[in-house]
Amino acid sequence: MTIAKEKIRFGFTVSKDRQIDFDANSKSIALQVAEAEPSINLCISCGTCAATCTAAQFTDFSLRRIILLVRRGETTGLENDIARCMLCGKCQLVCPRGLSTRNIILQIHKALKTIES
Ligand code: SF4
Ligand code: SF4
């Protein structure tokens, strides 16, 4: 029996490597956003925003994850993800660190457009 079949038989697989190479990632979007809206640097990834987010109730959208990815320089595919935000501002009301979340979302959107053009 091949190794692949053995893995299926035992019901497990080897997960894809999720190691993050911080040196290889570009931080240009994060720097651009932080310059326009410095409060992004105060995020502690608590997830309170995601817990109250209207978009997150119906999709896998998460502002917490988006901010993390931007700060890591992992911005591939973020444009579609961020388009789910309705800019309702609920996250801004509950954020314990007082982030200007709506402006952060707008600035990420703007920075992604700049990179594209
Ligand atoms: S609630 Fe505020 S501090 Fe917590 S993850 Fe969301 S943006 Fe960051
Ligand atoms: S502004 Fe966007 S991220 Fe914040 S609660 Fe509303 S839909 Fe969610």
C-alpha cells in the first residue's frame, strides 16, 4: 500500500506549511495604512470586532484577521475579502483599543488600489 493510501486509511494528512517569512513579505501596505491611520498599530488581535461584525455573522469575514494579514505583509486576495465590509461601524464601537476601524478599512482599500495601479 502506498504512503498516500496509508494516510487516507488512518484519516489524517500532513497540513500545508504555514510558516511566515516576514523578510520576504512586503510591508508597504501596512506602512501606508499606518501613516494615514496610526491606530492600526494599537490592535491586540482580541477579536471583539469580529465577534460583533455583521458581515462575519454571514461569511468568514474577520477584521481581526485582515489587520493581522496586513501587518504581516500577506495581502494577496485581500481586496475581495475587504469588499464584504459594509462600513457599519459596529466594530469601532466595541474595539477596546479605540481603533478607527472604518478608516483602517478604507485606508487598506486605498493602499491595495495604489499597489494595483
Ligand atoms: S476589537 Fe480592536 S483591538 Fe480587538 S482585534 Fe478588533 S481592531 Fe484589534
Ligand atoms: S464596519 Fe465592517 S468590519 Fe466593522 S462591524 Fe461593520 S461590517 Fe464588520
